[in-house]
Amino acid sequence: GTRIVYERAFLMNLRNSPISQ
Amino acid sequence: DKDEVVAPEINPNEHKLQYAYALWYSRRNPGKQNSIQSYDRNLKLVGRFASVEQFWGLYSHLTRPSELTTHTDFHLFKIGIKPMWEDEANQRGGKWIVRLRKGLVSRCWENLILAMLGEQFMVGEEICGAVVSIRFQEDIICVWNKTASDLGTTNRIRDTLRRILHLPSGASMEYKTHNESLKN
């Protein structure tokens, strides 16, 4: 299948999402 | 221990990672002989994650590398690969070693693991994991890969490391096969 690639900025944006706590 | 090899479940609203990972912690007793057995015994599983959200949930509660005491290590490896030379996935492998002057390690470690989780190395299945080691005069970060003899892969890992770590010119990078490390 397709490789799941995430840029640093995208990962950083999810840092404070409620489900990351 | 079953936990070491099983990826945690994720909810549909989470962002799945390409691989699930386990985070390990170890602390070396300075002066004591470090046999394979004692190395294995010193490895403590801190947590596992399979999504971006699970990663942050774990990472946010961790001590930053720069605040760890000397002789401690974090090992972040794909689930199913133990951070040891003896693991099947590591037996023919090696690692890039980056030595950092004090003060850089927390930022470099974060950049490294974000690149690993986000599949920025672009070397297929080759990455096994990453290690950060807190030492007395300097800190060390390493990236382990499966096939030490694959020059295309090791060069690409080196170039990616240079790019994501923003290393100062003159920062030393060295590649070592696990076989060489075993002999020393």
C-alpha cells in the first residue's frame, strides 16, 4: 500500500489536539 | 513480554503511523561490566504507540533528554525489533552516530524522531530505530538500519540526518556496523 508520510509541521500541529493529551 | 511485540489499537479519528513503535529506557551502571544479560535486564519498556496522537500522549509526559542523568538512553524502535544487536533485524545492520555538544540534544532528538515517525528517510523498511544517549561531556544520537552493506541506504540516511538535524558544520558523523561494535 501507500507509505504514510507526515511532514514535521503536520506532526507538530497535532501535538495539542485533544486526543493527543 | 507480549506488550513488546504488539501494536496498540488506535481509534479511527487518530492519524495512523506507517509503523508502530516501542520506547525503551535504559540506565548503565558506570563501572559495572555490561554483559548482554545485564543490558537486556536494564532495558525498560516505557510505552508503545501506533498513531501520531498516541505518540504525543506519551512524549509529552517524558523527561526531555537534556534533563536525563548521565549514562541514560532512550531507544525508540519499531515494534517487534528489540534495541539490541542480537535482534534478527539488527544482526546485519549498523548505525549512524552523531556526537553533539551539550545543549543540542533535546531539539535534535525531537527532530530525529519526528522524521522517523513521518517516514522522511525514504529508505523503505530499512530503519530499525533511534537511540539518544546522555553522556558526561557530549550527547550521542544514533539511527539504526537493517543492512549495513547497503551504501545507497546508509548514504540516504546520512543526508536526511544532516538536513533534519541542521547540524553545525564540522559536526562529526560516523557509521559503524554492529559487528564492529561487538568486537570493541
